[in-house]
Amino acid sequence: MPKLLFSKIRFSDIKDLFPNVQRPRRIDIVLNRRRRNCNIWSSGQKLNDEACPSNLSWKTDHKLDLSLEKWLKDKRYRAAFRSFLESEFSEENIDFWLACEDFRSASDDLKWRAEKIYEEFVKPTACREINVDHSVREKIQESLEKPSHCCFDEAQKHVYLLMLRDSCPRFLHSDAYLSLKRKSRTHWYI
């Protein structure tokens, strides 16, 4: 029998060669632990498939959430993320999110600002229409009579989750992000 490099081959790849050998006990323990952890997360959170189209695990979503927060706060990362979204024809998401942040911090003429955001991003015939549900659009339209600082919160959260689950994973593999990350690493040595 030829010698095999077992560190590079999984047991499932060679199990046909050894019909009487069973899987080692240690691997069973590790796999059961992983299954238990997955079951804890899936039973602890009742997720709807429509609300969470991504099949990412909680840990991955959490890491992406921290990354997206970092990108939206830092000017360089925000500019790189926005240019990436432009290349995917979805820059209206980040522009809407930033407009909502400005709206939330504004203190004067809320009605005018709310109508401007509605006309540009939320209205069904808007030139830069965002992807939100019809019910959310109706709630925003009703709140335009007496706008408050939180009238766009539901739509903003929806757009944030859309960027988090859809755009962020692709941005992590884009050339724009990789070059920016490389520049930030070499910045310390200059």
C-alpha cells in the first residue's frame, strides 16, 4: 500500500480504502460540539428566510457588522466602499444611509429635509430609489406630515442590513478594499 500524506487528506476521502476502520472518536467530539453550537444559535434566534436572505453565520455577520461600522466612520474606507457600490450600481444605499444620519442630527426644518430624502430615495418613481418594502414606504409617507427624527429608522435599518449582508462580503474581496488595506498597513512604516 502506498504511503499517504494524511495531513492533507480527509478521512472521508480515504474511507473506502479502509472499510473496517471507523472515524476516530476525537473528530466525533469536535463535530458534535460544532453541531451543538449551531443548534444553540438557530434555536435561540427565530430567523425568517425572507428577512435574512444570507446564509452567513452569526459570527460572520458580527464581524461584517464591525467592519461596516468602521467603513462608515472612516472617510477613506467610506470613499472606497462608496466607489465599490458605484461599480455595482447601488451607491444609493450608502447615500441614503448618510442622508438619514444627517437628518437625525439636524435640528432645523425637518419637514423640508424629510421630503427631500423621500423624493430622492424612497418615492417609487425616485431616480435613486432604494430597495424597501411597500409597507415601509407607506409609513414614511404618512410620517411626512409631522416628521420626527426617527421617521426613516426602519428604512435605514433595512438598507444597513442589505449593505451588511449583500455588499460587504463582496467588498472584502474587491481590489479597492485590498489595496486600501495594504496602504493602511504600510502607512506605519512611512
